[in-house]
Amino acid sequence: MKKALPVLLTVAIFVFYFFHFVGIGVDYWDTYIAAPATFIAGQPAVFVDQRGQAKYATAPRRGLPADLVDKQTFGIVSQDQRIGAGVTFAIAYLAWGVLGFRLLYAGFGAMTFLLSFAVGRRLWPRREAAVGLGLLVALNPLMLAMDRLNANFIAVPILMGLLALLLEKPSRWLLAGLVYGALGGIRNEAIVLAPALALYALPTREGRRGLALMAAGAVPTIAPYLAWNKFAFGKCLIHSSQYDSFVGFRPEFAHRLFGWQFKINGLFNWPFHDHLVRTPHYPFPTYWTLPLVLILCFGAALSAAMIVGWIAQWRADRRLSGLLTGWIVCGLGLFLFQENWEEPKTTFAALVIGPLAVLAVRGVAWLVEGARDKRRWLVFAGALLIVEGFVFSARLLDVPVDERWYERFPKAKVEAATIGCLSDEQRREWMFFHTDECAAELAEQRRKLTGGALWPRLYYPLPRPEVDLRAEWLRREPPIFDVWDHIYGY
């Protein structure tokens, strides 16, 4: 039964995510995948307004890749689209229609457990620890919050697969490079893990040779993505958010750091800005928001276990501890100073739940192994006080709103009175950019993020989606919300 348990759990998690999925083209980020996928599949699509009424239909005209930039069809590129995740889902869409999106989404959820379990088996002799790691990653509340198409959801199992390859004895460097390069095309923000990977490889001769193999493996899998950047945006090394021919209102803002001045269409916080600010609708700057979200989704007890787990891991294997630490620092460091924020971006924190979960399980195992050692429990109690102290101290923060956000999204002032305060669900939708914050909304967010609960709490309530498999099977021309004008229009 023990050997069959991982397989049974994998199937159960696949079924769970199959029915957890709310559908495609519902709102903001999922549209970023659904629209390119239909175009790449060479299939027409119907774009709808916020009431679900058809606005216009599009159909392929010239074939790929021209259709992706041809504004006479839709102009995927000019609408702030990425194609990496779209390519991934286009294959399933061609095979099964709209149902393919649901099947592949559920498959990624199941792979998250299976690959996390594989990591656990390479780290610890006890299967229970590996199962615990798989469940902690696959069913983390941050994963559950991504109940629609989201490239961060796709990236988590790929990252755990990458870690499993590195933990092989010997490490599978070439294959890891192929995976890493593909990941750069699907969730390009994840490539910031390069310093952590180098930190893991450089201390040993085998690692230094492996790093060269990994680089060689990454080149062929990321090359198509770089070629696409060159075709679509004019540069190989460019983040698509910085394309200068987007449709809609994209003002640039001046930033500076140690005398270096630059302009960008995003909003960075201090030290790139002259004072500390926060995004409207959020009671805290991103510096505090992301750590608080992670503590909420793991719970204070497991967050404290991460601290003792890091200590135990550092004593046992500094090389692996460096990889996990670098992964967390690089993964979060890319986003902590950004204030051009919204709820879908909060799911970027999912890129680090793998190493955090590893440290949490390592900490729990360390406590269980020395259950009669009072000193270990005193260390855990101290770690718990640190975590709870950080959470409760956030209640004292009073940071001014970033007024630049209203220049970036001018509809927030113009239409705010017609929508009012936002519920949790509405915060994930286009209405976020059409409203100003209100006292009740900020109070609710403060309550949610500073509760200090010991055990994991849901970041969003579980949905109750209506599933019509017959309607999804082989269906083409799915309705996709035309979100861009709502967010970026004048």
C-alpha cells in the first residue's frame, strides 16, 4: 500500500484540479494564455465584453507566425501577450478542444505532487517525508488560488522537476539544462534562479563541468523563444512588458539608484523611488505583502519550521542549503521592489514554494528526530516568535499610496464610484484597475494577512465551478474576455 500511495495521490490530485479549474479566458492573466493558444492552434476565437456578450470574432489569416503580429486579425504581440504558455496549451487544445485546457491544467497539478515527491525521495529515506513534501507543494493555498490558466502554476512542477534532476547522484546536468531553457520560454522570470544554480554547481569539479553541460542543454530549448523575441519585439533579450508598441496607455516613469537614472513603464519602490510607497488596494508595500502571503499559505508553525529546517540543512549540507537559499532570495528579490502590482502578480510567490516546502519538511523532520531534545523545541519556539513578531508588527505599518499608480491606470479615479469596494474575488479581475481603494477593503486585507494563524489558510476561498464536459469536448471558438482595453485603455 505504501508503494501505491504516491500513485493514488497523483490520480486524486489530478481529479481535484480537473474540477477545481474554473475555465479559460475568464479574466486577466488566463486570457494571456487562452488567446495565444487559439491563434497558435490556427483556430478562430470570439472575444467578449465584461457581460459575456460577443464584441468581435477573429480568424487566422496568414498563418504562423504572422497571425500573432497582424493587427488585422488581433495582434497578439501588441496586446501584451506572451506565447510560451500559449504554445504549451495549444497542443492540448488541438487534441481535445476547450477540454484540453482543463486536462493539461489538471496534469500540471498532478505533476506538481509527483515531481515534489521525487525530490523528497532524493532528499530523505522516509517515504512519509516525500509524500508530505508533495502534498505541501501541490495543495499549498497559493497553488489553490490559481484556479485558472496561470504560467506560475505551470512553472512550479517544472521547477520541482529541475530540482529532482540536480539531486540525482550524479546530477543530470544536460537534461536539467534542457528543462531550464524550456522554463525560460514558459515563465521567463524563473531564469533569475541562475545565480542559485551557479552557487550549487561551482564548489565541486563535477558541478563546474555540469554547469557547462547545463548551459549547453539550455541553449536549444530557449533559442526558439529568443528567436520569437527577435521576430516580435525586435530584440532577443527583452521582456515583452517593455515592448514599445503595445496597444493602450503605457506611460513611463523616472527611477534612480545611486546616481543611475532610467525610465520604465513599471513602478518600482524605494530605493528606486524617492520614498517608500504601496500599491492602492494593498495595505502594505510588496516588501511585506509577499512574505505575509507566504506565511499565510504555509501557516506560522510551518514557517517557523523553515527557519529550523534551514539551520539543520546548513549543518548537514551547505551546498544544498545554498541552492535553496539562493532560489528563495532570487525568486522573491525580483519582485519585492515592484509596486505596479495586482493579485495575479502575487502568484509569482509560487515560484519559491518548492524550496520553502523543502525547508519546512526538513524542519519538521529535525524536530521529530529529536522529539525528546528540549533544546530543539526551544529553537523552534524562538523561530515561531520571530515569525509571529514579523506578522503582528505589520499591523503597525502605515505607508502612503503610490500616486503614480493612478497615472498608470487613470480609470481607477474616473470610474471608482460605479463599482465601490472590491471583494476578494473581484480583486483578481479587471475591476481592480477601475476602482480606488476603500477603508473596508484595506481592513479586510490587513485582517487576512496579519492574523498569524499557526496552520495554512486559504488565500482565496475554493471555487464552485460549473463543469460542462460535453460543452468543452472538441469545442472551438471559445469566448475569451477582451480585457486589454478595460485595463490599458484611456
